[in-house]
Amino acid sequence: MTDLAVDIALTVNGEKLAERVEPRQTLVDFLRDNLGLTGSHVGCEHGVCGACTVRVDGEIVRGCLMLAVQCDGSKVETIEGISDSGEVADLQMAFEQRNALQCGFCTPGMIAAAQDLLLLAKESGGVPSRDEIREHISGNYCRCTGYHAIVDAVEAVAQARAGAAK
Amino acid sequence: MKPAPFAYKKARTLDEAVALLCEHKDARLLAGGQSLIATLNMRLSAPSVLIDINGINGSNGLGGIAEKNGAVEIGALVRHVQAERSDVIARLAPLIARAMPHIGHAAIRNRGTLGGSIAFADPAAELPACLMALDGEVEATGPKGKRTIRAADFFKGLFETALGPQEILTAIRIPAATKDTRVGFAELARRHGDYAIVGLAASARGDGKGLKDVRLSFFGAGDTPSRARKAETALESGDVDAAVAALDLQPHDDVQATGAVKKHLAGVLLRRVAKQLMEPRP
């Protein structure tokens, strides 16, 4: 630690933490290196690939384009948190069943982005179209699947959730 | 890569932020960070101090969208997602509303700010071109107080603006749309949400069947948003072919396309946008 380090207090996956961080440390590096939460992946480190997508105060963000020091007072949720709570269990199942992942590098970010869309769709009471699904995951690169199976999986979950809500 | 070390200061008020800027000569302001942090990660930028202005909000008006004296005032810290969902923007700033879905991706729009995008002045970004097309203005706050800079005087060059080293962009203002306001927007990008290869933001006044006061503002086609004035005149006379032929742009080659391809694509966009401008508003 240098004398530039700053104390922060935040909640990560429901757990309250007090940590000392270097200002230059990005949120995703903090989650991985300091907390051992390696489900969020580091891909491009400049906001293009989406592999580091996490939720801060309920909204998805790029973990590489936010600094850990900015999360003082925030509520951070990673793929570990949203999968352990069962929030995305149906998405995980659908991804597996439809082969929506191969190497799995993009999957945590992809699930976070898909869940964000499904939560927004729930608010407006509709099932997103395939185009809307493609648009919402457009910030997440997948180099294996060609996206088709991912769109299938997200669409199936959207329909199942809308059906269950009726 | 990882950023070089820097100190972090969180400003609670606008005065504090300006004082910090005066105190630290090579400081950078951190708003949404969606361009800045990428450049820090790549070490294209290595300031000694980062001044976080996200704590200045609400009461100072940096986070608000309001109609004021026939203009729409958008605080510098308004995030893209906020503008995307704003009724005031949808009603009174339809060009901004049309441009919004093209800016980055959902996760980027949750953090990125309108003020940051304008102050960063990326030549391929949507909002600087919109500000130019709308003949908008920028409010800057510095040690001597506030001043207003017209869009036409604001964008000076590649990533270069009229902001002084101790000034902060605090708001943008654009004329509120009226009944005869027409707007058009189109861009071509390799992937939806990425920086445009070339794009066009336009405004005009509908005058019966014709158009008046046409303003065509291209992005990704020069160092700054570029007006195509000869094409504007041709479009006012209703001749789209002549407007395309008259396109007075000299785009440089870049990583995305050659200048010649960009110029061709600018003509394609002009035809699309001309169609939008000629449709009366519902």
C-alpha cells in the first residue's frame, strides 16, 4: 500500500466490508484480487467486452470502468452473489440446456446483462423481443457461440417468467 | 493494462472541485469515467490526481434536467440512462432522445454522463454532434464564476475544447423543440453501440413542405463535429441529390475506414436523415 490508499466501506453480496484500496485499482480487480471473487472476468480492460459486468446499487456497470474507491457506500453484487441467492438459477439452467456457453469466459457478464434486461422487462410487464435481447447484450462479447443460443436461452427464460407471473 | 498511480479526491461542492483544479495542475475530473478510466487503464492518460465530482449533485443542479426559458438545461452529471428515460428530453429534445440508444451499451449508459461526453469531445461521439446540430451551448464554471460558450465555439480540435484548465463543464443548454422542429439522426457502426464509423445529427424547421434552417452535423468525419454547409443549403431547396453531391466534408482515414469510404457513407446517411427531416412530427 502506498500513502495514496483510501479507506472504503461497502457491501459486497450482502456482506458489509471495510477495506483499504489504492485509488488506481479498478472495481473488478478489487473483487478478484482482494476478495477472491473471481467469477467476474477481466477481458479487454477498456469497456468493450463486458466480461467484467457486475451490479452496483442495482444497475449493471463495467467493473473495469469503475474504480473500487468510487464504490464507497455502495452495494455491489457479483455473479457469485446473484447465483448463490438463486436469482438467476433459471438463466443458468437455460444457458446449460441450450448450449449458450462453450468456454464460459463471457457467461458471468452475459448472465448479469440478461438478468438486467429481464428485470427491466418485468417492470414494464412485457417479454422482450429477440431484437431487444440482442440490443441489451450487445455490450457483451462471446467468441464461441455466435450468440444465437444465448438469445434462445434468454428468450425462453423471459417467456417462462412472464408465464409464471400470470 | 492497469492505471499508473494517482491520488483520489472527492469534491463535495462545485467550489471545492474548482479549488482542487486550481491546486493540482495535472488533475483530471472524474464524472462517469466511461472514457477516462479506459484511457487510464491503457495509460494514455496518467494524471497525478483524480477529482471525483460525482458527489456534487442534486442541490447544485448538476444532476437535473429542466425546461428553463425556452431551453432544456441538462446538468453535467446527468447519466445517459437518465436522459434516455426522461419525459422532458423525449418531448423537448427529440434529437438527444433519438441519439441515446446509439451511445455505448446498457452498462455504459448507466454510468456515462452527458457532460462528460461533451467535455471529452471525441470526434466520433454522438452528443457533441447533437449539441452542434441544435446550436446549443455549454455552461462552464471556473475560479471567476460561470460563463456560457456556444457549441460552434466550444469544439476546437481533436479531444480539444474551449474549456480552460481550471474550468468545469457544469451544464448544457439546447433550445426546446417547438411544433415546427424537425430532427434526424443516423449512424453506421460495426456493432450497435460502438463508436460510429460516421454519423449524422441534424435539425431543421419544417416550413410547409420544405425545410428551413437546416443544420447537418457529422461525426466521425473530422477532428470535431463538422457542419456540411453547402449540403444544408441544397437541402433547404429540397434537392437531396444535390445535397449529397455538395457534401463539403474531408474525412481523414482512420482505423475504421478510409476517408473516401467515410465520405461515401456520409452521403448514404444524408439520404436517410433527409427523409426523417421531411416527415412532419406526429
